[in-house]
Amino acid sequence: MSTTHTIGRRKSSVARVYVKEGKGVVTVNKRALDNYFGTTVLQYKVNQPFALTETLGQYDVTVNVKGGGTTGQAEAIRLGISRALCEINPEFRAALKPEGLMTRDPRMVERKKFGQKKARKKFQFSKR
């Protein structure tokens, strides 16, 4: 089987995901998954598409991810893996879509406006 390449994004993180048949090894930026993501919650997020489609241990995943923080990176990888699994087998979409794994989360950081302290916070107003 050839390698399936997809892209996942979340906030300012971009993950390039390469999925091929194998033994279930997940490599993120040339490091093991448990070495790159220290918490079990983030590791669970990355493996969630495999758990929902019951394909744990069937595919090797290689990921190049940059930008953002650890949570954004984990969710970007999750979206990339979900898209790759749907390319491999379109029937997986029925299991992934109701859980919200096929939807790109559009929420981004709002920009700071001039004349204000932050995006929405204003400078202190003085009447006199």
C-alpha cells in the first residue's frame, strides 16, 4: 500500500501527516508519540481516530508539525489522521463525523487593535 498524505490545521499549528500500513508506530517530528506529547490526554487525542474506527495498531503514522502549542498540535494531528483514514476507507467517515473529528476548528486568536490594550480590552477611561 502506498503512503497517504494529508494536512491538519488547528489555531496556528500545521501538521503534515503520512499514513501507511504497519504496526501502529506514531512518530512526531522524528520522536516517539509518548516522548513528544508528555500527557496521556494529548496522546489519547492523537490516537482517537484509530480508536473510533477500530484500527489501532494497523497503520504507521509519520507527522511533521510546526507552530502553536502542544494542544493545537495534537488536534491538528488528529484532524490529519482522520482525513487520511477517510481517504483509505470512505466508510470510516460515518464513525468519525459524529464525533466532530472531520471538522476543521476555525477558531483563531483575534488580532490586537490599535488604540486598545488587547484585542477587546480597552485602556482605562478617565472622566476627569
